[in-house]
Amino acid sequence: MKHIWATVLLVQEDLITKYCFGDCGKALIGGIVDDVAGPLIPCKQEVCPYEEATMEAGEFKSEGEIYNVTLRKLKEGK
């Protein structure tokens, strides 16, 4: 099983724009839609310098692949 990290767009859109698409630039295009959290922005980077906390979110299936998903909370004001 593959692993993927994701940030919650509706909660941290400003930080995702600044860090994931800006400073780091390694966010993946295309998203995951979770029934509870809403749209998620996926990333395959195991180590994130902007990470504050993580939480296991379960599994996600895409194009025949199953991914273990970890939600990542980004640091404010870095």
C-alpha cells in the first residue's frame, strides 16, 4: 500500500497556497474529496518543514491504487 499526505483546503487554504504551491511547490495537482473534511490537497513528501501535526485519516483508492492517507496540519506564521 502506498502512503500519501494531505492538507485540508477549506481550513488552511492560505498556508497551502503559500507553502505547498509556493515555497515548497510539491503539492500534487488533483485532489481528494473527503465526506467529512471536504477537498484535500495531496502531497507525497514524507518530511515537510511546514508541518505542525498529523493525523491518520484512513484509506483512499485512486485508479486501482490504494493509499494510506495522513492529514497534515501546517504551521501558522512560519
